[in-house]
Amino acid sequence: MTDVAVERLALGVFELGESPHWDAATGLFSWVDITPGRLHTFSHATGMHEVFDCGQPVGVARPRVGGGYVCGLREGVALAAPRNPPAKWVARGFVPDTHRLNDGVCDARGRLWVGATALEFGSRPGSLYRVEPDGDVRVAIDGVQFPNGIGFSPDGSTMYLVDTLAWVLLAYDFDADAGQIANGRRLVVFDQECGIADGLAVDREGGLWVARYGAGAVERYDADGELTERIALPASQVTAPAFGDEDMATLYVTSAWQFLTADARDENQGAVFTLRPGVAGAPAHSFAG
């Protein structure tokens, strides 16, 4: 284990905290609580913590270039404005009734890449979708056991995808102009004794940070798939990491209290944490729609 100081943010605890994101344009940190369908934003500058009701389970939220957020919901992709539920659908009807949208990320061209996972955990394979700013939706990958964390290499030439139930981190060649992926391969085969692989963040050196749900840790793998660091957190069910702050050198980590007994739930379970791992994150992108 790497010895790094970890702080808990006084923002409350969340049933299934996920999708942490730092928006450099606004200085807002955002995350979602999937099951109750809430989008949260927090400003360090003002101390304001706002909560938006999305009306249905929300797996991912990312800023829009024009303001507000794009959200991956139970039924599709919608736009969210402050203090209002999603009022405009970008794309709807493409998610099977047996699935919901889960983790996602925007590429440098402003597309949203988002996975769909089975409502009943592990009951059916899922898919990875590419959502264009104009609402056009295409299946990018079908038959993924449980699509989870997604990210891009610092130079944008590689897409990474965690397939949780296959216990692998996949890498694909990525053509940003065409929005196409190719040459999928296994970069990491996860140790099944060290927690479930969940969300993903990429640092400027090409390192891949993966949350290990159930093990209370985040791990860093280099671009060759070698494990280089493992950092313990005080919550057992950590879900996703994201780099943020002005220098992009703070790692935010969400967690969940779902499935824990009352005796196991303390102030850390479901909280949001920060740490300084000694490396900065790669730039994040917003939705262009």
C-alpha cells in the first residue's frame, strides 16, 4: 500500500455515489447518487452544495459546453439544468427495458460514451454506446459483461474500458475524428481477491486509476498494465476516481453505503474523499450538445 493522506469531504453520505467530475470552466465538482437519481454539485469557492432531482436513476453526469449537464438515465440521455429535472431528451428509447445507463465519459469532440448495464446485476451482458451531440446513438461495443469505468489516454489515441464482471481492463485504438474504436485487447486482468473493478481515471503520465469496490482501495496501473500503486481508503465500497482542482492534482473518490448492514455503516461509508497522489490528471471534456 502507498501511504497517502486521505480526507473526507463534509458533503454527506450517498447510497451509490458515482461519476465524480471536475469542471475546470466553472470550478464545480459534481457527482451522482445513482439509485435515488440525484445529481450533486459543490463549489469550493462558495461552499454551495446543490442537489438536482433527475427523476430516475442516473449513472453519469458530465458538463455541457453551453452550461448545465448531460445525464445518462434509466431510459436514455437527457439534459439537466440547475434546480430543474432533465427537461430535454437528447436520445431516448435505445436502452433495453432490462438495462440502465451507467458510467460514461466525453471525448475531445464532445461525444458522450456511455455503458448500459443490466438492472439485475450480472443477469445480462451490456453495451457501450456512442452518443453524438446531435442525439445520434450508435452501439460501439456489444456483449460487454458489465461496462463500467471509461477513459482516454492523454494523447487521445487509446480508449480504456473496465468490464467489471469479466475482471478486465480493455484498451482500444481510438480515432477521435471518426469516433471509432478498434483492436480491442486486454490490458489488465484484475485480481479477484482485491475487490471489484469499478470507475476509472487517467493521469497525465498515462497511468490508469481504478476503484476497487469492496476492497476500500484505488489502484494505479501504468500504460503497459503493470500495477504501480495501491492506496487504501476508509470506505469499503469505493466506486470511482476523478482528478480535479485548479492543478488537476487532487484525486476525488466516491463511495457507496448500499448493501452494508446498519452496524457496518459509519460516517465514511458512502462519503466522498480526496487525496494527493503526486500526479495530475489528464484534461476532461464536456458534451457539445
